[in-house]
Amino acid sequence: MTFRSICLTSALALTAGAAHAEMNFNRIASFATPLNMAPGEDTARETSAEIIAASADGMTLIYTDSPLGVVGRIDITDPKAPAPLGNTDVGGEPTSVTVIGNTAYVAVNTSESYTKPSGTLLALDLATGEIAQSCDLGGQPDATAHDEAGTFVVVAIENERDEDAGDGRIGQMPGGWVSKVAITDGAMDCAVQRIDVTGLAEIAPDDPEPEFVDVNARGEIVVSLQENNHLVVIGAEGTVINHFPAGAVDLTRIDTKDERGALRFEDTQEGRPREPDGVQWLDDAHFMTANEGDMDGGSRSVTVFSKDGSVVFESGSDFETAVIQAGHYPDKRSDAKGAEPEGMEVATFGDTTFAFVLGERSSTVSVYDVTDPASPVFRQLLPSGIAPEGAIAIPERNLLVTANEADLVEDGGVRAHVMLYEYQEAKAAYPQLTSAGADTLIGWGAISGMVAGEDGLIHAVNDSFYGYQPTISSIDATVSPARIVKALPVTRAGMPAQKLDLEGITTDGEGGFWLASEGRTDRLIPHALYHVGASGEITGEVALPADLLANEKRFGFEGVTRIGDVLWMAVQREWTDDPENTVKLVAYDLKSEEWGAVRYEKAAPQTGWVGLSEIVAHGDWVYVIERDNQIGAAAVTKKVYRIPASEMVPVALGGDLPVVTKEEVADLIPALASQGGYVVDKVEGLAITADGTIWAVTDNDGVDDSSGETFFWQVGRAEQPSQ
């Protein structure tokens, strides 16, 4: 199949998904894990949400929190307003949880060392959070699952290897096994059945490391041995009825080089071992694997196997296509496992069976219609929190829930979250910007500046995250979702231009552009203005004058706009000659080559800093984005202001600069909060089309310590400030 055909298939699948009675999954709420801490606890400690399950009535969630050594419970009686029910200490590291009725069965790692593994299975009352029973598992547990009738819980006893020993290779004793724990009226029979899976795999047969388990309607268990690249099917009586290697995939059209800071999907990998992690039955005869990889592989794909060992579907690199098109491709993981499909959930909503595949590094959920196991159809890409690890579907309430493990508290970033989605009769709310439908596979991200062009398109630039791929992306905003239809490389002497940190773009009135580079003197990236022609080639460079650079700091130009023959640039934060909470709007006359400036008074930060991140001239006004660097509940200032163009009269640098007045046009936080996730910090781009429509966009930081979400939306009309 040609790539053009793949793109058309993807686009048609998206269209078909929207047209299918307009039923789609949309995020409706998020829950930050620190909310489950008791009053007085240190909320600055790292938390997590990894594996998640729900009560029989679908009103209570329970998730494992490994850093705290607890399980947390959430009341979702109102799924749009999840409420904390507190944490329960489990006396070790919780690795998984599954629920039968209103009893949660929690696997806990209590190992003294890698060579002396141990663990327990706890029975916990979901209503009270109290532990009712404990069974010794005899080894280090990983995943859990239970049968439909609720008669047993199966536990993968991984006895994981020490990655710092033996060159990190598999083949470290003791080996793992599968445990089966009988359940009667909620009580566990601690005479645990141990199922031997040694001697099966071709790779390290004496050291199986069971990873994920799942149970079908027949009571049959499928087990993934990720490091062994093997799959095992266990019958209802607890004996192995089949096993086979997971095999390998020839991958094409992938990016395998993360060191170049560019998205180039032109590489291949032949014979890439699947090394499946997550596995789920689709029906009694087929199961799907998420091929994350660990030691030698990871095919970045999903595969459907018949339980007889035959492959009935293989996505290959197509799994990553929608991830790439939505701007979620994690370039820093290109040399390893790309988007890293890991966890998975399968459930039937109405007449449709869906597989929800979690992209750990892309922070996405890929939704497939797997009603026909041999022909999965991609339906949607959902945004998730950072590093989704587990998911649970509650079809009776039309709900899907993900648990996202990354907690960036040490970096001042967003906390770990549980996120809720509803299956609705509505259009898909995400993505709001995509490159689907283009003739080539366009990867993009880290959008940092925009301008409305005379051609009816909106043009955007990316910042230095993609240092080897400075690009002007052209966006058709007349369709929904908005579409990137062209990616124009910024070049110098025919090669991708280097040492740029593009933060602003404006048109030159002749088919080309002026670009503002913020500059990073610690990385030898100069503060500068660049002129590029319609081909993307740099045709001119304007360096900053000495009297401006004399007071330079790292945080430079964040946006550029043109009023006649004058370019205006917004300086993000104070330089050394700026009074506190003021910044310069700097002017450069293209004809006289003279520099000047006015001063802008910004809000005093409550936490962190406040600065400007865009400037756009339209009509009698100049619009700016003023934002803080805070995220989630800490976000306070994300606003659009306008300045009378009549006040934009530059004064020579070094003198007393006049302070312009400003008028609030829009508070962006309500729009950002309406997406059901957390409020992102970087609103970076603004464009105003000829009819006065204001468009805003967020910078997703190249999916590095970020959920990768990009929001692109209409703020309002330039003529009607909404104060």
C-alpha cells in the first residue's frame, strides 16, 4: 500500500468515525493524584496512577500508586466531577489491581531484592478502603486479571530482572510463573495454584518473565512474556494449551534517530522483534498485543493473533501514523521504541467492540473498532495525561478511564492524573490540529508563533526543540479539525537552517516571511530577525543592535508582526534595563533600518513568571498574548490583550520609553480548562484572519515532559473584546 493510500484510509476512517451516528469518545474530566492525600500530608511528594480498575457499579475507581506505596480511590458518581476517597497503604509497591464486585484485588511487590522476590495479593473493600485479606504469592507480581464469573484472579509473577546486572540481559534467576487464586464469595483461597511456564520460550526458556495477563469468556488465560518475545495460552484448568514466539515485523516509514531534533519518517527496521507488553482477548479465539518492546525489540505496532498462533492482523508502522499526524510523536524516543504502545483495554459499547491502546511515550489512546478481529479499523486518537499506563472501560456508563503515571513535581510540572472520557453522540473534540490527508507524512510539534497569510491559510513556525528542522507549517483553518497542508523547511544554502529558535512569524507582503528567533546565547543561538522567500530559503538576516544586546537575557523575541514597513517584536520577559513587570515591544524600520521601542506593563506573577508570547497587528489594534509559566490548577494568567495601534510609536533605544495602554480581549483559561484535561502552560501563537477571527495555539514542547496536546481554537472576534 502506498503512503498516499494509507493517508486516505486514515482520513476516511476518521470521517467514517465521525459519521457513524456521530458517536465518539471525548474527555470530560481529570483527577490529579495528589488530591487523594490526607490533610497535612506533603503533597510535594511524587505520586502516580498506573493500573486502574472500577467497582461493579462503575461508581468507584481504584488505582495503584507505586511511589507512595498506596492504592487511591475516586468517587465518579458524577464522572464530570471526580472526587477523592483517599489512599490506602498496602505495605509495598502495588503493581496491579483488578475488581470483582466491590472487592479490589491488589498485587503488591514486597521483594527484598531481585534474587529474593516476594509479593502478596490483597483483598480490599472498595467502600471503606480497608484491607480484608492477604495471600502470599511467593514471588514478585506484575499484572492481574479475573474471569467473567469472578471465580479466580490470575497474577503474572514476573520476578523481573536487574537491568544493572548481567548487561541487563534476561536469564537471571529465579524465573517467573503464573499464579491462579480461587475466589469464593469475595474470599481468596490462599492455596495458590502455580502454573509453570518455563521451558517454552526460545529466548531464555528457564527465565520466563510474565508481563500481562487476560482471561476470556472460556476462562482461558493469555500471558505475554515480553522479554522472552513469547505468548502463552493457558486453559481453564490451569495447564498450557498453546504457546508460540511473538515473532518479528519489518518496519518501514519510521523515525529512528532522536539526536537530530527532526521528524523524518524515512527509516526502516527489518526483523524487529515484537516483544509484546499489553495483551487483551478480543473474543474467545483472538487477542491483541501492544508491542512496546524492552531488550531487543518493540515493533511500535499492534498485532492480532489467533490463539493457535497465527497472525490475523499486523499494524506495522501504521499504528504511529495518527500519532504523528496529531503532533504527538515523541522524537526523543525515536532510537528506541517510538510511541511505545504498552497498556490496553478492550470493551464493547453497544454493538461495537473497541480496543484502546495506550501510547506510553506519545501520551495518547488509539481507539480501534475490533468488532472483526481480523480487520481492526482505527477510529480515534484521544489525548491522555503524561505516560498512560493503565485503562478501564465502563460500558454500562459509556465511560473510559486512563491512569497516567508521570508526575513532574520535581520539575515544577504537571502532576500525575486519572482521566475520564465519555462515549457521546458528538463530534470528536480532539485533535484540533492534524496533518492527516496530506500527500506526505508530516510530523510536527512545538508550534511557537503564527500569522494569517494572504493566501487564506495560517502559517506557523516551530521552536528550537526541532533544531534540525525549522519549518513553516501552513494550516487550513476552514475545516475541522484544522489541517496542516504543507510543511516548508526553512533553509540556508539549500540545507535546513541551524542555530534558530523561531518564536514568531509574519508575512512580508510579497509571498515571503519575516521570522523572529528568540536566541539562546548559552547555546550559541543569536537573537535575530530573518527574511525568507516563498521557497523557505533565508534571504536576509538582521542582527540586534549593540545598545539592545547590552541588556540581553535569554528570554528574547516571542513574536513578530508587521505594520507597514515596521516590524514589531515582543520581548518575552524583562531584560536588565527594564523595570520590574515591564517588557519592551521593539520596532525595526525595514527602510530606515532604525530601531526603537515602547514599554508594556504586564501582570505581576503570583508564582513563577509572567511574560509575552505573541504579537499580532490587526486593524487599529495590536494584540498580544500575556501568560504565566504555570500549569494545571496553578495557572492564573493566560490572556489576550490589545493595544491601540496609535500608541505604537517607537522611541529611540536607551531613552525613556512610553508605556502603552492595554485592554483585555479574552481570558484563555476557561477555554483551556474546557478540554477536560489540565490547563497547559504554553499558549504561544495567535493569528487573526481577514474577517477578524482570532485563532490561538499551544506549544506541546515536542512531547518531552509534556502530554503532547496541542490546542488550536477560535478565541473570538478581533472587533468584540469579551471583558
